[in-house]
Amino acid sequence: MTVLEAIQRSGEFLGKKGVESPRLNAELLLAEVLRVPRMRLYLDFERVLAEAEVNDLRVMVVRRSQREPLQHILGRVNFCGLDFKVTKEVLIPRPETELLAELAWKFLAEMAPEPRVFDYGTGSGCLAITLAVRIPAAQVLAVDISAAALEVARENAVAHQVAERVRFAHGDALACLERGLTLVVGNPPYIARGAMAGLPAEVRDYDPSLALDGGVDGLDHYRRIAMQAGPSVVAGGKVMLEFGDGQGGAITEIFQKQNWIVEALVEDYNRQPRILVAAPGPDGRS
């Protein structure tokens, strides 16, 4: 079997199984088997695969056809140009969260001299570590209720050489809040509990439910952050949080009722409101 035949057959199989972008998935899996960049495949279409390579590809394609996320099969995901280890213990970072990271590092770049960041529900550590890489002066505290997720995040921090500037804490995130924070950032669970069963199989069956379930209406974490985080944020500091489709109005109301100044609801790539940017009002800090 040649490289081209492997891509075509795998792509057709994945397409029949309802996998989105089946050819791209086939190419990425084959590139992983051959340990080459995906675009290199286009230069080697006529290469004949060894039997072991065909078998390895077949195993991966079957896993993907069962809707196991591509990132889990590869064991990593690229986030803001950095590779992060991902496992079933952590939420797979989404492209929308890259927008949140970019907003955060641009804000922090204007803060001096040593901005302090609190990452709410760090998961893989993608936000905390990206901000530490981009802003060398930043000190980051990353918290998660999942000890297993924190182990993955710690590995990622070591891999990106920021372990000395990113502290990790296990437990209820808001119980770990500290005073003097420049930024509270995060992608809290925001799926309404009743909607969990209707999520795509790749999300429902493989992402940890702790990272998805936001309570009855999906807004439990935003209420808690709005009520408790204000006194920890310094003058000029902000909270930046990702949220789900159609939640912008409700989250704005939640924060305004707790005396936060909602500065923006930033749109994602599909021009949907996706990121809350807010500052505590004068009565929100102590």
C-alpha cells in the first residue's frame, strides 16, 4: 500500500463513520505513524508502506472511527504555537481559547513590573503556561480540582521550562485565591447539565465531565467568580473568561450585579460573543 492509497482508504473509512474532515484526520494519523510533517506526505505519495506501518495506521484509524479525539491518539495538541500533552484527564484546548490567551498576554504585556495571574481550572495548563512563556515577568498560580489534570499540567510546565514561575494548587479554585492579582483568567465549565448528553461523542465520551458540567444552566462557576474574585484583583486588573454560545447576556448580568464593570464581550472566529473582559468596580475590592 502506498502513502496515497493509505490516505485515500483511511479517509473514506473515516468519512463513512461520520468523522469530520476525514482526509485531514487520515493525513495527520499517517504523518504520526511515519514521524514526518504532514506536508511531507505530498512529496512521498508513491512510497510503499511497511507492514508494521500499515498495522499502526489501521489501529489509529479504528480508534478515530470510534470518535476518540485525534488529540488523544496523537497525545498532544498545538496551542498558540506550543505543543501540549493531553490525556483523557484534561479538556482538549479549543481554538477559541487561543483568543483568550492572546487577549491575556497583550493585557499583561502592558502591566508592570511583575503581573500576577490566577488560572481558574487549568486543565492541561495551556493558558497558564502560554502566559508564562509569553510574559517572562509573570508569576502564575494555576488551580484545578483534578489532581490527575494537574499532573499533566506540571509535565507541560517542565517541557516548556516555566515550572519555576507557574505554581500549581489542587482544590476548589476560589478557595486558593490570593490578593494582589493582576488577572483572573480561565475557561470554566459552562455546559448546562441537561445538554451534556447531546454533546458530540468526541467531547461527551472523552473530555472529563468536571471540565464541562457548569450546573443546571451552565453558569455556576461564573456566579462564584463574580461573587468572590473581586477583592483579589488589584486596581487596573481584570478578569477574562471564556463562555458558551448564547451565555454572554446572562454572564454580563451576573457580573454587573456583583459590581463588576463589564468592558467587553469579545467575539470568536465565528463572530459569536465568547470572552468576558471585566474589571471590579470600586466597591468590588477591599
